[in-house]
Amino acid sequence: MGASDKEHSVKTIGFVGLGTMGAPMARNLLRGGFALNAYDIDAKALAALVSDGAVAAGSPAEASRGTDAVVTMLPNSEHVEAALFGRDGIADAMAPGSLFIEMSTIAPAATDRFARAMAERGVDMVDAPVGRSSQHAVEGRLLIMAGGSHAAVERARPVLEKLGDTIVHCGAVGMGARMKIVNNFMSIALNSLTAEALVLAEASGLDPELARKVMLGTTAGQGHMSTTYPGKVLKGDLTPGFMIDLAHKDLGLARDLAAALGVAVPTGTAAGALYDAARAAGRGRQDWTALYDLARAAARQ
């Protein structure tokens, strides 16, 4: 580490947002040897962190003043904006040359706007939303999706390493937020389909636990990201391992079964529309991962 790096290393952190994820993250920074000024509207959450060694602040600005970096972990874009630019906000309290690490799950457009405003103040920003659970936050084993310049992310890395065991640099500032939204989109939609599949299993007379174990041995439970996509469409290979026509037929069988049992499968029905479109486009004999190729073509129109 050169002299310039030492001058810009992070030793003192302002931390704003001590909720389910923020509080254990802040504790891990304290355990990691950082001096921490903390703020939260919940006096009990703040007092609990003070008992672990943090310094209590009366506002986001007070938490930020005189620190090398500020971390925010708040519920939504509006909360972050208020903490940054509202009365006694972070932005006007941070010194030029300091580092802002935004770790909430917020709209990418808001992230971009905040980054521009902080840059005008001479403050580098890294957006670093997290994946995994509150227990991973306690254990310091979060997956962190970081966006920012190489220099800013490297400057933030010693902080992030106390919070997670997997840090992925996703690109320029704002790319962390975009990666988190895409990840959550897939996870949340899969939750809906998982619920439908287990209800259909149970309505058919199957033990849901048995159904879960069976599906863990197939693409249903292992996921396309780790099975079909790497070997097919992501390699540009659409020769059928399992063709769209057969997938369409099997999905139809499942939807017919659901209808006979009076089970609603709206996610499965929505999927059927995409398979219908693929067959209408003449892709019925291509591999079922060609749905990605079809969707990409539609997105470019």
C-alpha cells in the first residue's frame, strides 16, 4: 500500500440504518476494528449498538461528519434520499475525498442520481447491495454486488470484507443495484412457481416433501443457471436436448391436471404464453433454452 492509499484508507465509518440487516452488519464492522458513528430512528436499536462500542449520533449528518466513509442500509429509495439530502443529511456533512457506500436495495435510477450528486460534492460512491439472509449478515457471509470505479471498490473492499465472504464487482456505479434487482426478480418469481408446484403436488396426492426431494434431483430444483443454460443457449447451441415442442406439451399436461384439481397456476399459465410464442416463431424443435434467445430478440425490437 502506497502513501496515497494509506491516506485514503477507511478507519472511521458512519453507519445509517440499524434494521434487521444493518445492525449485524454494523456489529461486524465494530468487530473488524473500525470506529463507528451510528444513527437510526429506533432509539433501542441505536442503544444496543452503542453497548457494543459504537458512538451514537443524533442525525445522519452527525454520524457522517469527520468519517472516512459512510454506509447506508435503509428500506427503500425514499429513505436513502431523505438520509442523504434531507434536513441534517449525510451529503452536506461528508468531506470531499470521502467514500459513500450505499448497501440498500433501491431503484437503479435513484442510485444513478445519488452517485451524480455525491460526485458533484467530491465524494466517491460505491453501490453495494447484498444477497443472502439476515443470518448471513450476522455471520459476515453476505454476497455483495458492488458497483463503482475500480479504485472506489478497492477502497471499499476492506469494509465489505468484514460484511461478506463473496464480493462481486459488477461494473460502474449503479451496476450493483441493477444486479440485485435482476437477482431478486428471478428469486421472487421462482418463489411463486415453487409454491404452485408444491400445491399441485399436494392436490395430486403426493407428499410435498417427497416432491421436493425428487425435484432437487432435476432441473426443476437445481435451476437452469447451473444446468441447461451453460451447456446450451449461453454457448449458442440450440440443438435440442429437450425441445420446446415437448416442453410445451408437458406444461400443457401440468396445466390440465391443475385445472382438473381446481388448482390455480398463474405463473405456469404465464409461462405457457411464452412457449406458445416460441412455437409460433418456428422454434418448436429448438432446445427449450431458446426461450432466452427469443426473449432477447423481443427486447431488441
